Amino acid sequence: MVLPIKPTGRRIYEEVWSIAHKILRKDSKYLKKSNLWWNQKNWRELMMSEKGKQGNLKPFVLKTVDRQGFSCSQCNWVQKCSGCVIEPNEGLQIKDFLKKCHLAIEWQSQMIEEEYNPTSNEIMRHPTIFSFEDDPDEQIISLENCLKKYHEVEKLSDEIYCNKCQKHRDHSKSFETFRPPPILTIQ
């Protein structure tokens, strides 16, 4: 999901919805944009209603949370806030939103029971995988095996001169990963 530096509340809802709608059944009433609460003319009234105050708006509400996702990134911890609901307006009142906030998508549980499409989470095989299955010489390498291979100790082919002992010696090299990178690119 890509957001501008200063996103509006409405833009955040639309971007999340562009991805999240895929888990709903094809006949779900929420696939019509007019049925989404943030597209209603009276969305402020809906938020102020008892349902809205409890975060029971369908299909979901977006909340600002800290990095762990357990508490609000806007409120003091003593308030025990689990996340403030982001208003779907054309302005956003959170300073440095992209730096400070993480989003929690709080789905309405009854809505998930009624509208969820169980086939949306099936594992799909990319078409390129079939070309590997046809050729037995080509090996499919899992990400786990790839990372194990990355950490293996590699013996260098040539003897390398050692300044300490002043002789040519066998050497090896290895790579270590101390923490995962923020973005992992796999080719």
C-alpha cells in the first residue's frame, strides 16, 4: 500500500479497502462503495453513534496503533486506549502520521462471519513455478533453504597470504544476518 506523505483519512480508507475487499464474497453488499460507512454522507453521525463509539462500523474501522499494535500511538498509555479511530475526512490531524503511526484494521466480527470468502486465503501458485516442475534439472529452492545457504561457511579456493604468520593459508568466509532488513527483495 502506498500513501502520500500527508494522507487524508479518506485516502487511507480507500487504499486499505483496495486491498482488503479481496477477502469478501463476490456477492457481498460491501463491494458496492455506497454501502461502506465512510462513503455515507452522515459518516460523522455514524461515528458518534453507540455503534461507532464501540468501533462496530462495518466492514471495518482503521485505528492508530503503536508498533506492536496493542495500544494507541496518539494517547497516553494510562488511558488504556487500544487505538483511536481514524476519521475518513479530507484532512488528517495526526502530525508526522507516516513516521509515528501504524494502522490496525479492526474488522467487525459478525461481518466477517457473514461476508468472508474462504477461498481468498488459498495458496495460489505463480505460473512460473510450473516451468520448474516440468524440468527435473531445475531445483525449486525455498526461502528457508536460500537463507541457510546464505549462512553457510564457504572455503575460498586460493590460499591467501596471512600477514600475522607470513604464510599462505586456507581461508573461509561466511555471512551472518543479525536482524531482518526492513525490506527483503527476492529475485
